[in-house]
Amino acid sequence: MFKVQTLNNISEKGLELFPKKEYEVGEKVAEPDGIIVRSFKMNDMELPASLKAVARAGAGVNNIPVARCTEKGIVVFNTPGANANSVKELVVSALFLASRNLFNAIAWVKTLQGKGDEVSKLVEKGKSQFVGPEIKGKKMGVVGLGAIGSMVANDCVALGMDVCGYDPFISVEAAWGLSREVKRAKSLDALLADCDYISLHVPLTDDTKGYLSAKKFNLMKKGIVILNFARGELIVTADLKKALEAGQVAAYVTDFPDDAMLGMEKVIPVPHLGASTPEAEENCALMAVKQLKDFLENGNIVNSVNFPNCEMPKSGNTRLVIANKNVPMMIGQITTVLAEKKINISDMLNRHKGDVAYNIIDIEGDIDAAALEKIRKIDGIIMARLV
């Protein structure tokens, strides 16, 4: 029986995929084989020795100690695209919210409470201070054309905007789903200098931290509107404040406000609502459970952030899965152990990602504990288990 610990409330639709006779699932499960998590911060958590995989019901994995998991051979999954529509709808909402000055307008109207019959007249008199432009015909720059960014770009095209995108690492799948009307920006700087609106959809990495700073703000059109529903740390807050005060940036809408931003008049702070829809939570849970279940039962890896995608139909009596450092002679050492035991390989798949490699080996017959332990003791082996 597999054991799965839940560190947050996970949609029942997803958890129902675990057969009750084969899985023990719950918040207080001890010695889990797998963990399903949403926003729970695992960074300082002691990882159980039994743990084989962590499935994040969402895209970001900043709350998971990925490097530590990799060292221990623990596969970390995320669910890219599962909440894409939810985030996309919020981005489009933010586009109108900022462009038409709705956030400040609504806040101002609420100050008229208690004015009685005067409210209608005061509204008519004061509405001119909240005039904002239409988005049709304006230029939208989408930075990052993954699952969410490509959907934002396509919807902005449908709304009549002139859309250009920038993503030097765009996948073939994302490119196929992108509208022909989306123009390709030659560089990030070219996009920033040419657009009226910018929507960020890049992951937070060491290279993208502080992605937009004073140098980038100075390239932008005066009065630009920036939408950030990716990660807060992509922006240098102190530089943003100066750009807002100078009027270089007309409005900044973010799903990741920090304390300093809450005091800035032209910032529209949203309390991380990107994936806060029943549909998104359900989709993320379903994808996370399916990926974790397939890994535990079959050793297949899909949508891992620290190990390569590696999946293969079963063809032998027994399946051996092995993670190792991506160095020469590893395959030879593993197969030598199998050959010594006169174990025939019926099928095999090897993939690598950065410094780690992953192997699925289907064998005819069984492998004894001594042979498995000998493989585990090979220098460079991170994890080996039978499925």
C-alpha cells in the first residue's frame, strides 16, 4: 500500500483518483511515499526517508526545497497549465481594472456613503477624474509565452489589441497554440520600448529575479501599465516606486504585493487570486494526483521540475527505476550488475536533465535484494527502487 500525505486542503475530485484499497491518504499520514502540497512551506521541513515524490498542485515550487529533494532522489512535480485559464481571466480583468482606473474610482465612490440624495450629483461631478483609455488598438507586450502567456496573448488579440510576444525559450506546443496575429519581438528591450501594456509570465529564477529594474523602466513608454501575475520578485520594488512617482509607469497590477507596494497610490494589489477558482484547484489536484500515482505505480515521470520527463509502457515482469548523477559509465555499471545475475533486459529508457539522469529498466524475471543493494552502492547512484 502506498502512503500519501496532504499538506494543504486538496480537492476531493483529485484525491478520489487514489484507490482506497491501495492508498492511505491524509494530512497525518506517517512515513509517506508521496506528498501533495499547494502553498505549504516545505523549505525547513525534515523530509521523511520514505519520501519518493512531491506533487505541487500548482506551477510555482518556491515553497519546496527542490535542490534538497534532488540530492535525495525525490522527484518534484508541478502542474503547468492546470490553472492557466484561471490566471488568464484574472490578467484580462486586471487589464481593464488598470486601464479604466476602476480600482481608484470604486474606492472614491465608497467615500460618498452617507451623502444621501447628493450621491448621484457627486458621482456625475467627480467621474471625470477617473477617465481611462480603451484597450482596443493599443499595444500589448506579453513576456513569456507558456501556458498562461499564450492564452493572454490570444485573448488580447481577440479584444482588438496589437499584440507582440517575447520568449526565447518558447516550446513547440506553445507556439502551435499561439494566434498568428501575435507578432514576435526581436528582444525584450524592443518590446518594452514599443508597448502600452506589458504582462509578465516568466518563472522566477536567479536570472529573472529583478527582471524589471530602473534600466528597463526607463526604456518603456511614459504611462505604461504593467501587469505582474507571475512572481513579485521579478520587479525591483524601489525602482518601481520611482517610476510610478515620475509617471513613467501609470499603473502596476500585481498578484504578489509586498508591504512597500501597499502604500503606493498607483499600485493595484491583488491577494494572490490567480489560481483561486474551484475549477483551477480541481484541475491542479487532478493533474498532481495523476502524475504522482503514475510515478509511484509505474515509475513514469511527467512534468517534473528536477528530473527529466521519462515514461515507457511496461514490457517486463519487473520494473527497475534508477536516478543517478549524469556522469559517464553509469549505464554500463548498472547493466553489469544485471548481467552478473543473468537478468535479461526487455526494454530500457534513459533520460537526463542537467546534472541528473533517470532510467526505466524493464527486466524479465525478478531481481533479488542483494543485486538491488549492489546497484544502490554504485558511486553516483541517487535512488533505485523496484516498481
